[in-house]
Amino acid sequence: MANDNHPVNPNAAGVDIGAREIYVAVPSDRDQEPVRAFETFTEDLHRLADWLSACRVTTVAMESTGVYWIPLYEVLETRGIQPCLIDARHMKNVPGRRTDWHECQWIQYLHSVGLLRSAFRPESDICAVRALMRHRSDLVQMASQHVQHMQKALTQMNLQIHHVISDLTGVTGFAIVDAILAGERRADELAQLRDFRIKADGETIRKSLVGHWRTEHLFTLKQSRQLYQTYQQQILDCDAEIQKLTGEFSPRVDPSDRPLPPQTKHNKMATSPKGKAIDPHHCFDMRREAYKLFGVDVTQIPGIATIALSLFAELGRDMSRWPTRHHFASWLALCTDNDISGGRVLWKANRKAKNRAGQLFRLAANSLHHSKTYLGNFLRRMKAKLGAPAGITATAHKIAIIFYTLVQRQIEYDETIWAQREAERQQHYEAKLKRQAQKLGYMLVPMQSAQSVPS
């Protein structure tokens, strides 16, 4: 067991990061002044790194405080000093002094004796993609807010078109909105702009376009439409930059040598050219890019089609960071946690942790509610058995395990395996029903056999 005389990390330093000031502690035998304070300007960060190098520090522990840790983390990486990013929750149960001056010393001590565990952070080139992907997600969210503003302006004018058509941002919706902003007020002329794929009839659309043309609401509608269009252009520019960054990665597979597997229904969204904010990366073939990056077509997994590049940005493609699939699921917070004392389980529930990659797998699972795939059947069965939240988590856990296995072993998704497992599950279910019927003194007879038995 580690102690002060034999530390696990003898060359460890601890950092307490703030918005304007950084406190750093090194081992007491490395400098006459083992604790120093630095400002957060770039020049001061380089002076901090120079001091750590002079003190023969090889690893530095720091808390993940907002985004303030990122500049120092990157400076230390370039200097060859291993930064160790830790979660503040890992320290809250360890008693210690909580002033800034003593906090860095406490972090240094915990790191030196091996009580701190470094958080997962992918390589710098993947972090660049992750920053753009998260920025893109913010742009999509802000664009959706302006769609709500357009709907509000239409409602205030008692124009109910967004309640008649399913998508205001579709071809028909924007054609009508643009015509209104251009000065058209006749409901019958606006109704003629409907696309042939709209299910509502022309008369219903005409009635929904009769309202009160208030000037202030038209002005709000105009600005909201322009802002939505601006954000859509920003999303396209962001997609182009993401494509540029992902193109710099060495592909694991060449689609010309090993073509993509046949496309299925649940991965068509990955190549959809539809210019919607909810369909990521519509300016390039996301399925092909993900295939080159991962080496396997992960979009074959039901629910993964639209989040493949998001998973690459959050996880990278080196699954060896997690020794087994169980470690992977645990890190994603997709498995149950428990408290055992005296050989008894005191409580058992899902771990309360925020993990962006875990949330992506939950979104993938939730999208399968109407899916006719085997994973869709599993989701509906788990939701009926465990409830919606636990059922979604159970399905997300299964999708994550499949994703890990495919990328780690470089094998393609095989849908036929589920048919065999479904048949086995059906056999177990029938055997269970027969045992229950036998206990009650009955005998189950198949329908065909029952019809052939004479009355």
C-alpha cells in the first residue's frame, strides 16, 4: 500500500484551477516554495510548465472545472507532461482542506499515492472533431428555437398551417411562409403551394391560412425565418469543416477494396440528402465516412445511423481504452450500480452520471420504439417489463455492447444472429407456460393439434 515514503507517482503535481488564478503544488522536496499561484494568461501558463519541468514533474492532476482546464491541459501535453483530468465527484468523499492554497496540495497528495483516476479524453485530433460536433449540436438547438418562434407568430395571427402539415420546415411549410412574407394574403393562392405528398386536402389547408395579418407578428415571423436560414447555413459550414477534419484521419478500410454492406431501412438516414437540422451531415455521405473511420459499417446497428460520427467524436475508434465490453458499459453509465453490505444488496439502481456518449446510445434506443427489428422488439419488451426509463437504458446497454464488439473485433453486424436468439427465447417462454399450466393441472395443446382432436 502506498505511503508518503513510497508514493505511486513520486513526480506528481496537483493543480487547483480557477477562472483568473491557478494554484499549483509540487512535492515538498523539489522547491523551496512548493506551492505557487499563476495567472491564467498564456504566458503565465508557459511559466507554470517551465517550473514544473524544473521540478522534474512528469504528471499533473487537475479537476475538470468548466472549460478553464483546457488551455493548461493542452500546454502540458505539448511539453510532454502527462495531465490527469479528474472528476470532482471522486474527491468529495475524501476529507481534506478546501481552500485554494491547500486544495492543490491535497490533489497533489492524492495523485502521488494513486487515489485519483484519470478521466477519459480522446486524442487531440478527435477532440477537434468533438468540439465542432458539440458546436453543431448547439446550432441545431438554436435553429429549432426559431422554428418555435415562427410557430408562435403564426398562432398569434391564427394561421393554423403548422397544425395541418407535419413539418413547418418542409417544402410546403417554407413555401407558404415565404409567400406570406412576400405579401401574399389570399388563402386559396397560398393553399396551391402544397406539395403533392401532403396528406391534408387543399380545403383544409386553405381554411388554416385564414387569419389576422398583424404587422408586429409578420415582422416577428420574418426575423425568425431569416435567423433560421442563417443557422442552417452555419450548420452547412460546420458540416464542411467536420468533413475536412475527418478526411485527415487515416481510413481503416478502403470502400473501393471492401465495399459497404447493402443498405437497410434503418441506416438510410445516414446518406439522406435532406437538408434538415435533425439529419446530421447532410452535405456529405455520413455512412461512408463512418465506414472509413471505424473500419466496419456501424450504421447497420439499428438506431446508430444518425449518430455514427457523434460517437466517433465522443469515443474515438480505439476501443482498447476499455479492457472489456463490461468496462465500456460501466463507463457509459448504462449498467446498474448497487450497494452491498454484509453480503446483502441494500439498493440497486442505474448510476447517476452524465455521459454524452451514454446519452447518444439512449437516443439510439429511444428511436427504436416503432422499429420492426429485433432490437425494436427488445425495447418494447423491456419497457413493458421494467418501465420506460429502465427499458431504454437496457436497450442502450445492448446497443453499446454491439457497437463495442463490432469496432473492437472489426466484424460486421449480423442480423441473423437475432433470429436464432429470438427462437431460443420463444422456446424458453413456451416451456415456462407449460410448467405453469402443469402446476395448475392443465395441459397446453398447440392450436393445430387442438383443432384435430375430435369433440
